[in-house]
Amino acid sequence: MLINPLTQLTEEEEMFRDAIRIFSEDKIKPLTQKMDEEETFDSDLLKQFFKINLMGIQIPEQWGGAGGSFFMSILAVEELSRVDPSAGVIVDVQNTLVNNALLNWGTKKQKSQYLPQLSSHKVGAYALSESGAGSDAFALKTIATADGNSFLLNGQKLWTTNALEADIFVVFATVDPNLGHRGITAFLVEKSFPGFSLGKKEIKLGIRASSTCEVILNDCRVPNENVLGEIGNGYKVSIETLNEGRIGIAGQMIGLADGALHFAIQYSRERKQFDQSLSNFQAIRFQLAELSTQLEAARLLTYNAARMKDVGKPFIREAAMAKYFASQVAEKITSQAIEILGGYGYTRDYPVEKYFRDSKIGKIYEGTSFMQLETISKFILSKKD
Ligand SMILES: Cc1cc2nc3c(=O)[nH]c(=O)nc-3n(C[C@H](O)[C@H](O)[C@H](O)COP(=O)(O)OP(=O)(O)OC[C@H]3O[C@@H](n4cnc5c(N)ncnc54)[C@H](O)[C@@H]3O)c2cc1C
């Protein structure tokens, strides 16, 4: 039996990856530093994401998407993040959280209404976290009160990625706090709904071009038909989408680690000290070899988790391991890349300090590293010999 190496791509996947690599180098790279400094994502660039179908990778063609696999979404996030991890997370949230929530849980009507918009011109966002509900996400306080043929949502969401650009929000609220997690319900909320507004935009350490804002719901009226999944089933919607989303974050981390490592390798060839290239020093060569090995291991975990999702096998443990390990490796590679560049690496004249800042978020969002270890340990300890 022929077993393909996990990192081997099909012809179609290879063409897809190469096209995004060229796009990222040509269109994103010239804007990356400016967008980071201005903490704004270029709106024309976002329009180009829609034009080349990056915002609806898995959406079937009947709704205007590319009809691709989950693995292709991860490849796209990886490639974009190689040049700009902010671009990576915008595409990640759209595809792995918002589009997938709709594909997995949406009614026929919701799909035919929202998926064509999401694949052609509207950005989506995913609003679960609150000030008192982070790792303990189901302690959320946003309340949804039934009012005739709609619900009134009241509460405040924190940390919503893509909020500034988004028109469509997947919002989680409880219909009855006494029901615990069984009261949690997902809603499709449009920016234009009465009672919806954005609050503070966060000033961040990294992924600064990606917007992160408060979402304020003040008697926000949402029609009953915009309940996503069933009432009280929101905890399932969120757990299942975040399990998939985690693989996207692993993709973001391996992409940015690859970008930083690639730069450090090139630099080590060009920079001369003691009349020779840095890459002649065994200390540098061994660091590059060690980091490349770690990156390859992280990529294998990530691709494996994505492939398992695509073939319909359980992947929760694999997704947690991929995100946990890839974010650890990304932090290490980007940090050492700065050292390989020496003083130059510490300045904004070179891109590695940005990769380092951007890497830190991998250990925090879509479940912190401790939460991933919780998930992994549950699997290990539940296994009886
Ligand atoms: C830039 C950014 C973008 C984000 N985007 C989104 C988004 O789009 N949508 C969304 O809903 N949320 C988003 N988040 C929120 C993110 O998912 C949370 O920040 C994350 O889940 C952690 O929650 P917290 O910040 O409240 O930290 P806490 O939950 O307060 O955790 C603080 C520390 O305590 C540890 N800890 C907590 N509980 C335990 C435990 N039981 N055992 C061991 N350690 C524990 C954590 O690991 C962490 O180290 C984003 C956050 C950031 C910073």
C-alpha cells in the first residue's frame, strides 16, 4: 500500500498554495508594515480576498464559494500568515468559524441568505468571549429574551476579531442563565440590526492590523429565524466550531514561523562576521536545523488534524495538540530568528520582530495553551489499558 507523506499535497492543493503564495508576496507584503503601524487592514486588499475566493473556501459553488476542503482553508491561512498573520486570522475567522458554523448548523434559508454574502463581499465575526467569560466561555452573561417573533439581546462581547470590517456576527447568548450551558444559543446578528453597536477597539501587542473590538448589544432585536442551530444548542455550535478553528490557528502559527525562519536562513547566508557568513558557524547552522525540525513537526500535527477533519474522523485531540505545539514552536522560532539577526532583528527595519509579536496570540485565543493541555489530558486519562 502506498502511503503519502502527510505534507505531500495533491496537485490541486499545490496549485492553490502556490497561487496564494504569489498573491501574498505581490499584494500583501508591500502593505504589511504600514498596516501594522497604522493598526488598520487595507480595505482594497480585503476586497481582493473576496475576488480570489479566499473568504468562502469551503462554501459550495452553488452559494458562490470555491467548494474546497477544510485542508485548503488551513493551507490558505498558513500561506497568508507567512507574510502577514493579521491577513491569516481574518481569513481564518471567516472560513473556520463563521462559514463553518453556518455550513454545519444553518437552516436552508440561512445558508442561501448568508453564504452568498459571505463568499462575495461580507466579512463575518464570532462573538463568544466576554469580560468575565474567557476560558470559562459558558459563564457568559449576554441574555436573549424572547419577544414575539424575535429575541432581544442584551450584553457586551469582548475581543471580537474582524468586528470593524464585519457585517455578520455569530453571537452567543443565554436564553436562561439558570439552565447553565444548556441555555446558550447562537444567533446570526447583522451589524444593521437595531441595538447593535461596536465599543472600544483594542490596541494590541501583535496582529495589529486585525481589528479586535467590543460588541455592544442593547435591546438588539434579532428575528427568531436567525437562531443558528437550536435554542439551547449554542454550546455545541461553539465547541464544534472552535475545535475546527483551533486547527486554523495552528496553521497561522506554522505560517508565521515559516516566514520568520525563511528570513533568518537568508540573512545568515548574507551577513558576514569574522570574514565569513553567519551560516558557516555551527552554532547558527544547528539552530536553523533544530528550528526547521520543530516547524516540520508542528506542520505534521496541523496537516494531520486538518486531514482527519476532512475524512470525518474524530480530531479534537489532534486539533488541541496541533494548536498547543504550533504556538509553542512559533514563539520559539520567531524569538530565535531575532537573535540570529542580532541587533537588526530587534528593529522595525526587519520583519522578524513583528513575527515575534504576532506569535504570542497563538497561546491565547481559541483556548489558551492550558486549555489545550486540559483537552489533551482528558483524552489521555480516559484511555484504559
Ligand atoms: C487578539 C484577540 C482576539 C480574540 N478574538 C476573539 C474572537 O474573535 N471571538 C471570541 O469570542 N473571543 C476572542 N478572543 C478571546 C480569547 O479567546 C480569550 O482571550 C481566551 O479564551 C482567554 O480568555 P481570557 O482572556 O478571559 O483569559 P482567562 O480565561 O482569564 O485566563 C487567564 C489565564 O488563566 C489560565 N486559566 C484559566 N482557567 C484555567 C484552568 N481551568 N486551568 C488552568 N489555567 C487556567 C489561562 O490559561 C490563562 O493563562 C480574542 C482574544 C484576543 C486577545
